[in-house]
Amino acid sequence: MSRDARWKALLELLVERGRLDVEEAAGELGVSAATIRRDFDRLAEQQMLVRTRGGAVVHGVSYELPLRYKTARHASEKQRIAKAVADLVAPGEAVGLTGGTTTTEVARALAVRGDLASGSPALTVVTNALNIANELAVRPQFKIVLTGGVARAQSYELVGPLADAVLGQITVDVAVLGVVAFDVTHGAAAHDEAEAAVNRLLCERAERVVVAADSSKLGQRAFARICAVEAVDTLVTDAAAGAETVRRFEEAGLRVLTV
């Protein structure tokens, strides 16, 4: 296993469990305890974890795993969700994409749609996510509008007044939100307040709003609110979402698609 693969695996285990000791991690990854100690030390230097005697802990309940360290957690679910979301977009529309792993998959699903292979433009994509813009910029049939702003290392998203200024001048047919939490009472949320503010403005500039979230995000709360549940038109999630959870969102007026 390469160093990068180990680091990704270690960080995912740490986010899931909150705490790891050296011997436990070594057994999980099939490497020596000395290797894990060195990995923990290097990750602590990057402020990715807090080193403890014999192990490591996350920074706290609001810990956000940077996008560059995320592996394919719930990968198959996210890909199914992404295809279903992409199918909701009509040729010629303007679509806004926030940052995140699921919305990145939505961008990829749009890129391979046969009916979007040509046009002038076949699609207009507005995004504050550097990685999404980078992936789609090579598609000449897509018009890519990237907001300005200050880049967040954790999510590759641009935030701040420069992003606000661009979004204040445009409108989109559909905004696709990637969220870390979505709850009937507390709405859609992100870890970071600046990121949430940009996403909120994108929602306000959209004719309709789609939340793309795997079932692990539903019924959860996070620090920074993006929008109320009433601002969302459609929720696309995976089939593991409980019937009661789906019913509550539907009673709140959302169209819920499970894939």
C-alpha cells in the first residue's frame, strides 16, 4: 500500500471512529506499528489529526476531511445519485454545481451524456469548485462559469465577496447542492460558514434546487446552514434511506428520488 493510500485509509478510519491507536491501525492496514507512528506524526504536522500517546484523535466533532484525502466512501451510491441528478438537467439549461464528492460525480455524469455532446452551448455550468471547473473545461460544448473568490483547501471551493459578486449577476435553471447534512427541521448544511454562504446565494439564484446526498447525510446536522428544507425542490438519495426519513421529506413538500 502506498503512503497516500495509507493516509487516506487512516483519515477515513479516524473520521468514522474518532480515535485510533497505533496497534489497531497497523492491524487494519496490514503494516508495521512503526510505519503507522510515522504516518500519524506526518499527518499531525499537517494538522490533519491530533497526536496522542499511543495513537491519534480527530480535531473535534466539526472535523472536516479535506476533499483531497477522501476516497470513494459510498462511491457506488454517489455515482447512482449523480446519474439521476444529471438526468434532471435539460439540454441548454444553466446548472449551478457546488463543491463536494457527490457534485463532482454529477459533473462527470453530465460530461458523458450523449445528448450533451454538442450544442452552442449544450450546457452552461456555473460553479465555485475548482476541481469541477477543471474537469469540465475540456468539454468545448459546455460553457463554464467559474466564480472568483478565495480557495478553501478542504473542498477546492471559492468563497467570499468575489464569489458573491459573480453569483449576484447571474441566474441558473437548477442548483445542485452537495451537503454534509440535510434534515427536515434544520435544512441543508455545510461545515464552513463561508462555503454555506456561497451555496445559499447559488440557491437564491436558481429556479429550482436539487440536493444530492447519500443516505448517511440525511437526518444529520452541521455547523453552517445553507438553506431551509422549504427552499429545496428535489432530494436525490440512495435506496438505503429509511421509509420514515423519505416520508418526512415528502411531507415537507420535496420530491424524493431514491436510486
